[in-house]
Amino acid sequence: MLFSIIIPVYNRPDEVKELLESLTKQTDKKFEVMVVEDGSTLTCEDVCKQYAGELDIKYLFKENSGPGGSRNYGAEQAKGDYLLILDSDCIIPEHYIQNIRKELKTKPCDAFGGPDAAHENFSDMQKAVNYAMTSLITTGGIRGGKKDGLEKFHPRSFNMGVKTDVYRSLGGFSNMRYGEDIDFSIRIFKAGYTVRLFPEAYVYHKRRVNLAKFYRQVFHSGAARIALWKKHPESLKLVHFLPSIFVIGMISILIAGLFNPIIWGLLLLFCLIVFVDSSIQNKSIKIGLLSIVTSFTQLFGYGLGFLSRLK
């Protein structure tokens, strides 16, 4: 069983270097790597050449079209039985391929995905952002870290696997600019293919460490959820409304608190819950405090993006 790893990249040669370096340390070496440069002005071609002797790697350059089109471009030339879709800002644990192969041998499926985690060497802000994006408190567990999340697991493009023939039969990713990975996952389910979560096939996802960029990212995700609803009406669930409800609730608390400051205690209670939960998970009071900031950024960004398109 051969895996084809597809990595779309745009102006991030340093990230690609870290990712490729982690792939050289895999305990299972039966895979090829397709790095697809999406019209970058700062390319990673030289970085890829550095790893030509250690990896079965192919560097592809194309005009800019976004990550979905770049993944499709790589998939067209892939030789593997399965395609593994990764983001360029991920670092891969050494047993990643081995764990995927073990899962597929134990219980085969057509598509799968794994969760993301924070590496011990990540900065405090990166760990706080990771908390905001993966915590049951902030996202309801819908990103696949746990089997008991509030929504059925949908593989995400930072860590997704799919049979090559299934990918091609569905036409790969659509031309949606945001939410294209959820759209693809929904189409996989609609076509009747089997999908599983591989809890041990996690990646270290570095994410954006700038709060402004993080806000824009989650804002676009919230807006994309409405686009997905219009395309797949059955896909909109109660859990997707929660960030917007949170935004409305927090604003209401702030206004009501002007007349009765005791009401602000609800806001402080939420901050305390996030602080304690993150501090315990990350074994750091500092990360717990930062997680309050990143959690509000995530919830307000997603919620406002959702509300901006809800017409």
C-alpha cells in the first residue's frame, strides 16, 4: 500500500522545510511526497531539492488558484493507493504513517482523518491557539480530536486521507475559497463512502501565532459555514450556531452589566473555566491566561463571520 502525501504551499519555504524534515523520520517509508507550489513568489523549490535524496519527492509549480486546486493538481499525478492531504504548517510525528497503515489493516475505510495537537516545542501562543481550536469548550469537539464530539467527524484538509479512486471519482476539492475541505467531506458522506477518525494519526499543527491573522482565519471559517449550508442545507447543525450565540450573549452581558455589575460574573465564570481547563491541559498558568484571549478571538471571529453571511 503506497501513500501519496500532497502538500499545497504558498510562500512558506521555512514551514515546508520543517514538514519535510519530519517526514524523513517516519518509521514507515512507503510513501511519495507531492509539494504543490501555488503560484508563490517565495518558492520552496530549493528546499525540496535538499530532500531529494531522503524522500521520494516531486516539486510541482502552478499558477495561484488556492489550496483546493493545488491539491487536485497534485492528486492528478499521484501514484499512491491513498492520498494524504497535509497543510504546510504541520509537523508529522514519526509513527504517523505507521499508525495509518495499522488502522487501515485493522478496519479498512474509504476516507479518514486525524486530530491536531501542539508540540512541546511550540510557543505559548501557539499552544493557546491550539487550545482555542480543539477544546470541547470552544469548538464542541467538532475538529475530530475526540470521538464524542458534538458533531459527526468530518476530515479536515490539514490532516486528511482518502482513497485515490474515491478522490478522483468525486472530482476532488471544489473551487470554494474557504470551507472547501468540509464540502469535500460532506460529498464523501453523501456518496456513501465509509469515513473514520484515526485518533493516533495526529499531526502537530503550528497554526497562525498572530492574533489578527488568527481572527481573520476563523472569521472566514464562520462565513464559510453559511456557504456550506447553502450548498448542503442538511449540513447546518445547532453546534454551528454556538459561537454566534456566544457573541450575542457576551454583548448582552456587557450591556446588562452596566445596570447590574453582578451579571458580569457570568463573563468571569467563562474566563475561569477556560483558564483552569487550559492550565491543567498545558500544565502552564501562562498558557491558561493566553487561552482566554485566543478563545475569545476564536469564538468572536467565527461567530461574527457566521452572522455576517446569515441572510
